[in-house]
Amino acid sequence: MVEAMEGVREETYVDSERIPMYPVIRLVAERKVRLVLASFAFFGVAGGLAGVLCAIHMLKAPQTVFVLDAAGNITTGPLERVGPASPLFTAIATQATLQFFSRGPGGLDNEEWAQRLFTPECFDRVLQDVRDELPELEAKDLRYRPEIRDYDFSIPDDHGRHILRVGGFYTVSGSVDGLALHDKRDFRLTLALIPNPDFAGRGMYPFVVSAFKKVVEP
């Protein structure tokens, strides 16, 4: 062992190899640093695990969605995955079909409601379809009342458009010179639904009709 000189920091050596040993204070400091790092690592892993568990719980728990439309109406309902046969598509197709065929001598029964179910370009086609039938509607005072029988979800989606076919019939009532007219006509209406491009301005439905094809049996 060697003695420390005056003014020189005292160190302790191992006689055989002359290797300085760490002072006690340095050993304690290093142990504290290791303990702090280990604590950070533990809490980091624990926090990450807790976050994952919370996310899993939120995904499993039922969630509620609130929707505020352009008219200021608030609608609430459960969050659900939208599939090909989702009730959401069925409900929109139902309303679009009923508004499309509900017409008379004055045109569509509810034009304001109908235009919220179709894109502006597609709604112009709806109005053109009404204008094509308007002479007969006016001459015979005809009124259509549609009823839906079934839905066909077997048509594959087309470049982001959800395609479905609605089948049913509409009753025709009118009169000519006091003679009552009654008839029933079967129809198939194929609709292409897309996400509403103007939900903020004309929002009422998250999906709207961008194209349609009407087939009416004589």
C-alpha cells in the first residue's frame, strides 16, 4: 500500500496489479443511476402495457357516436363496423327508393328530402326521370306509392361504390274523366352509394346515391 502525498487526492491500489479501486462515493452514485434507469424502464414498460390494455378495453367496450347534421339535429347510436349488408346501407337505400318513386302530378312528393339522398349530379337525373313521366302523371292525375319487398347485396363493390339492388312495387292511382284508375307495377332499382361528399353542408346521411338504374315491369 502507498500513502497519499499532501495536496494529492488519496487513492487505494491493489498491490499485485496497481489497479486503482473506485471510491465508495462513486460506487454509490453509479448504483443510484442504475436504479433510476431501471425505474424509468419499468414504468415505461408498465405505462405502455397499460396503454395497450386500455386500447383493447375501449375496442371491446360499446362506443356511442354523436352526429350533428347541417340542420342542427343530433343523432346518437352505437358504433358498428360497416359491412356489405349493414343496416346503415339498407336504411339509406330504403329512403332513397321511397323518395325516388313517391311522385305525382306536382313532381316528387318531398323534393327537399330526396335531394339529401343523392349527389347533386345524380339528383339532376332523378328530376329528369320525373320530367319524362310528368305528361302522363298530369294527364291522368297519377300518384305512385312504393313498397319494398327485398334487397340484393350480392353485387360486388365498384371502386369504392357500394352497390345494392332494391326490389318491390308501387301502386298507381289516378282518374280520367271521373273514371278511377288503379294499377301496380313491379320495379328493381339499383343504387350506387358513396360517402357523402358534402356532409357538412347537406349532411343528413353519411352515404348518398351517386348513380342509379331503374327497371319497371309493365
